[in-house]
Amino acid sequence: MIKVLIVEDSRVVSEYLEFIFSEDPKIEVIGNVSNGKQAIEFIKKKKPDIITMDIDMPIMNGLEATRIIMSTTPVPIIVVTASRNMQEVTITMEALAAGALSVIEKPVGIGHPNEQGKRDKMLTMVKVLSEVKVVKRITFITEKPMLKPLIPTHGPLLKHFVNRKIVAIGISSGGPQVLEKIFSKITGQFPFPIVVVQHITEGFLDGLVSWLGRLLKIPIHIAADMETAQAGHIYFAPDNHQIEIIDLKIKLVPCFAKPGCLCPSVANLFNSLAKNHGKETIAMIMTGMGRDGSRELKILRDAGAVTFAQDKVSSLVHGMPGEAIKINAAEFIQNPTEIADLLFQIEKNH
């Protein structure tokens, strides 16, 4: 049984969450508290496998509770929030940086056309993320890559990247803190555009981009249709759109959520690059659930791209990169610190 602690100040919402979890025989709710302080006291007595954490609560909010829990008695945490106002979304990003694993929108109630999909997503997320081994004040562990040595980041071997024109990244659960880490050393002088597909609950992308924009030294945007991707800029695929790159021009294709369909998807981005910029691409598949983009990373590698996957030790969820590694799609397997060093050296030596 997966033991869940619900932290939510609305009694109506907390009871509904408990009802959703009760439908799954593999999940047991062992506690239901109304603020962060009560959550901290609860886990001193009982250790849940995972916590669903509201953000806006009296006495102690979800961000402060997440920081304390992750620095003392770490437990996997999913932020469950209804608000999309910029202030609360920003606080949610801070909670992810403090160690929360993911964010999901609160269920909207029985009868809503999207309700079943939201409930299914929540149940899947709880099951998968309850197995993540979290540590105090989550840090990335530097270890030797699994298959190949770290790329020497000096001298003539950097010529391996000279004829590239674009960096593409696919990432999901655990993404915000990984992206902050790998982009931490580069600036607007980076020689290539960077395009990112980040799986994140609809409505939270603006907050992620705003949060990263305050921390990093490189311009960050939500991509616009038909704009040219410029060197030294980061572009995120927007909600409800697939993103393609043709002659370094961004094409956005509106899409509508279907069961089992990801939008935006890493696969769609990687496929377009394989067709149009295969030998010019540096492609990375990072932490996240599922297998989105893993097969397409192999197509990119076969087309001449330089390909990376995040290593298991530093991945909060090793689904996407793990699947890529299984099929030999990744030429290099590295952690975020190593990738940050590589991007810095590419900028420095270009």
C-alpha cells in the first residue's frame, strides 16, 4: 500500500482527494491535515510514502513546509494547487526548487468533462513519485557517466560541437531544478538557440519561465509561432501546442488533449529536428516519467546529432532518460552538473 498524507486547508477539497485515493486499492490515506505545521508534526509520528501539498494555507504555507520537510525528514511531495495567479505559481516553482517533485492542478469536481483525466493523472503521479528516493535538500550527485567518460571540455575536442546550430531538451518530472542547474553558467552569448519541451501542468509554464528568468543570465521566452530561434535564447514550447523547428524557425501547431497524447511532446520536437537539422542538433532527454522522446532521440542520433541522457543517480524519475539509454539513443550519459559545465565550455570556446 502507498501511504498518502493530504495537506489541504479546504475540507471540501481534502475530502474529495481522499475519495479519489480511496478508489485505488494500492493507495491508503493515513492522514489529512490543514496546514504545513500540522504536516510536519504528523510525519514525526508516521512516515507517509508521499505527501500532496497545498500552497496557500494558514499558519504555515506549502512552500515553508516543503523546505522544512525536505531539510529534515524528506518525503516525496506533490504540490496540488488550484490557483494560477502569478504570485502563487511563483511560490509553487520555489517549492519545486526546494524539493517538491511535481505540481498538479486540483481536481475540479464530479461532472466536469476533464475530471476523469485529472483524477487518472493524479493517481498515476502518486504511484510513480512515491517510489522516488528523495534526500535532504535535494542535490545532484556527481558521478562518473555510465557508458562513456565525461566529454573533455577543452582543446580541439570541442570541435565536436562547432558545426551544431541548436540545442533541444525534453524534460518532465523534476524539470525546473534541473533546468536551473544546467543553464546556470551560460549567458546570452551562448552560440546556439535552446528549445525546451517541459511537461508541466497547464497554466504553470508562465510561472516557470518567470522564475527561471530571475535566476539565469540568458533570455527565456515562451515560443511564438514563426519566430526565428536566436542564438543565446531559450524557448519553451507553450501549453497545448506542438513545437517544430524548420530552418531554425519555430512552428507551433495547436493540439487538443487526447487520452495518452502528450502536448507538447518531446517526440514531436525531436522528430522535426531529425528531419530538418539532424547533424546540427545537440539533443538531451532528462528526468521524467514515461518514454516521451526516447525513440526519437535514437532517430536523432542516427541522423548525426549529438545526444545525451541524464544519468539515473541525478534523475528524480529515470523513465524518459532510462528508456533512451535502453535503446542506445544516448551517446553520452551525464548529470546536470556535467551538462552545465559542458554548455559553459561551449560558450567560452565558441
